[in-house]
Amino acid sequence: MIDYFVKRKIISQIVLACRVRAGEGSAVHKNRTSHGLVFNCKGAKTYTFSDGSSYTVRENEIIYLPKNSSYTASGTEPGDVYCINFQCFEDAPYKPFVQCVRNVDEVIKAYQSAEKAWQRVMDGREYKVMSSLYKILYELYRVQSVPYLPKTKQDLLKPAIEHIHKFYTKELISVEHLSSLCGISANYLRKLFETFYGVSPIKYINNLKIKRAKELLTSGLYSVSETAFNSGFSDISHFSRFFKENVGVLPSEYFEQE
């Protein structure tokens, strides 16, 4: 299905890009007027369609909602969702599907970019949102097209992943050290990371740092300097530059946008 959207380029129009916060929005939808790709930020949600089929969407998964479909959405845990609605040149009777996301940070960034562009009602916003939508489709396409990493190879990465999540805010982690923990070469470690996570080990670490910084800033409980320190940065100037390069705004401006 993703392959069809990407290769045929059948998306004709953007209808909406938004973030629906927990507790908002309608649970019952009848005869959707457009197609939709919905990213579930937290918890699990079940979509029950009029034909009796149901799909459960967990955290960091995307569900495709076809045009003309009718369904009820219910959740076991409150959580926000991002949504992009669109029209296609060909309105074939597509079926819903759920797909996991590997490169979560890139997908969230694309949804956020689409939402902000749509809210600004600026000239060319459809092109901006369209480009974000194709980034999301590309990430989903990569999950399907990149060979699955066998469990034995996933296990090879476990020492590196555990070390990263334990120490990414406390020390400067090198690829060489991670590869030594796994008992493999640095080049092979990079290859396994690219295959399974879609990013390099350093990018994986940086994504964690940015995610942590966003959480601290959004809480409103930490200053920029405290956020930098608690996200693994020892230099505030470097943190500010790094944050802006990856998020698009300075840390001091981020909380104001949320």
C-alpha cells in the first residue's frame, strides 16, 4: 500500500494537518471525506470499522484511514495523535493498515512541520505539508523495503543500546566504545544501526538528547542551562546551536511554540 502511494504519486491535495490532543476530537467517524495517516504518540487505540474489522495502534505506530470509511476510535490510555488528511487522484477502495515507525524522531518532526505550516495559512502551505507527507511515506516505505534484521543480529546491538540509554546524558559516547561492548567492528555496528533503526549510532544518540531536551523544556520546570546539562550537553552555546539545527528554533523559543 505504501509502495503504491510512493511510486504512483497519486496524492492530489492536502486537506488538513493537525495535532489532536488527548481527550479532544470525536470518537465516531462516518463516511470520511478524505484519506488520513494518523500517528499515535502514546498508549494504544483501537479503531473498529463498520465492516466489523478492528485495528489496534500502539505507541509510535501509524494507521491509514481510507476515504469513505466509518469507524469508532477507543483508547486504553490517553494520548495525542498527529494527522494528515489528503485526497488522491484515484479513489480505489483501499483498506486500513497499521505500520510501525523505526525513525520515530524524523516522523514526528515531519508531522510537526506539517501542522505548523497548515496553521500559518501561508502561501504554498500545501506544498510544505505535501513534502512532509512524502517524508512520512518514505520512512514507512523504508520499513517495508529494508531487510528485516534477524533476532540474532538485534541481540548483537543490545549492549550498545543498553549503554546508550543508561549513559547518553552522562558521558560522550563513541562508536568505537559501543562496538567494543558488542564485540564487533565499528563499521559493522554502523551497518546494523542503519539497517534496524534507519540512522547511525551517533544520530540515534543525538535524537535521544533532543527528545529529552524537548521534554524538559515543555515541562516548564527547567531553564535552558539546566535542560542542556540534563540532556547530555556541557556547553550551553553548543546546545543552543545544536537544538536550533535539529528543531528549527532556539531552546528559549521552543516552549513558547508548544
